[in-house]
Amino acid sequence: GGGAVGCEFAGLFAELGVAVSLVEMKDQLLPGEDPAVARVLQGAFERRGLDVRLETVVTAFDKTADGFSVRFSRGEPALFDHILVCVGRRPVTAGLGLERAGVAVDGGRVAVNELMSTSAPSIFAVGDVNGLSLLAHAAAAQAETAVDALFGAARPYRNDRVPRCLYTWPEVASVGEWATTARARGVDVKAQRFFFKGSPKAQASNEGDGFIQVLSDKADGKILGAQLVGPHATELVHLFALALAGDMRTEDVHRAIFAHPTLAEGVREALSR
């Protein structure tokens, strides 16, 4: 699997000196992520010696004395010592008595509203069990929303405000909308990029792969989202989480003074383009 979990483990084992083949059935790593981000990650993986196989599925495997013989939908069979299956996660809700409690379940996931309330008004569900976002910080935000609702304060949870972080080499992070989803809503999207090859600090640390991409509405400059791939992307993404929380426009961020030399000044550079 070439999703978040598969990519993280592939990068980890490769850094430990393991020969890794990463198999993904879709036409890019990180399905659903911006294709340009996925291409940067794939290129970095391949330069580190990973064997990336896209549009490929495992059709069968046999246990051998030394490991596994694996057959693929494309290419020749290969021998491996171990197989790590990273093809998705699902909540375990069976046997909890949810139906007796009047809690609706949709495809195995507990259905909730924006306040994390289930179809049983006195029962709330947060975290992986509701399937909104399988991230620890998302679960914590959902719990805060649920507690506020219990005490009469309505503070709806916003899944589009959750930073999505991938701990690979290079790191990948995004928050808010992707260009495809915004355009599907009829928004005229402006995409602005800064490449880390132009960052003195990134070059000094030999981390020039990747870019910062800022998406905004051409009509009013409102920031819609951001995608980052490169050094410390999982830290830099919080600048955009703050911008989204404050309904900021590109000109608001561009007016801020960023220190030089830093990776963060790439945000202002992107907005100058």
C-alpha cells in the first residue's frame, strides 16, 4: 500500500538499510493527495533506492523456506523476506451494542454530526470510530467539541481544518482544500508555489526537494488550503492552519515579516508569485 502508513514504513525501513518494494494499485503514491506532491515523494524514494511499483497489485504469494514468493499484476515475481500490509484501516464497532443503544452505524463507522453527537442524543463518538479523520490530533479536537456540546457550547468540528502530516523523507503535509475539491465547488483557484531549491536554509541542510503550495480564491484572495512537501513540512503547515482558522487572505500573510534565512520565508515567497 502506498498510502500514508505504507509510505512512512517504507521510508523508515529504507533508512535502516532494508531493500524495500512499495506496491500501490493507484497511479500515484498517497492517493487523493496533490499529484505534484506525490511525484516529489516518489522521486525522493527512488533516489534513496526504493522500488516503487504503481498501478500494480499483489495477485498471489507463497511461503517459502526463506520468506515469500510474490506475484504481481505487472512485472516478474520476486522474493521477499517479509510482507507488510498497509491497505487501510477500519473501526471495530461490532459487539458494542450500538444498535440496542440507538446509535446509527454507516459502513462500520459511527455516524456523527458536527458536534460529534450520534443518533442517540446522549452518546458522542470521537476518534477513529467515526471515520472522519484517523489522526490523534483530530480525535483530540473532536473530544473538545463533544465536551463543549455537553456543556451547552456549540463549537462545530471542522474536518477541513485538520493538518494532515506524513513523516517521510521528505515530509509531506497539507491542510484545508485541495485544488480539485475547490474547483469542483466552482471556485476559481489560484495556486502559488515556492520551491525549496530556492531556499538558502534548505540548500545549506541539503534538503532542497519539494515545495510550498498555497491555494486561494482568485475572487477575493481567501486562503483555501496548502500542500507542502519538503523539509519540516509538518511544522510549516501550521502557518496555514492558523490562516484558515482566522479566515485570512493571501495579502494578510504576505504583509507579515519573515526572518531570513528560514524555511518559513518560503511562504511569503510563494505568495509573491
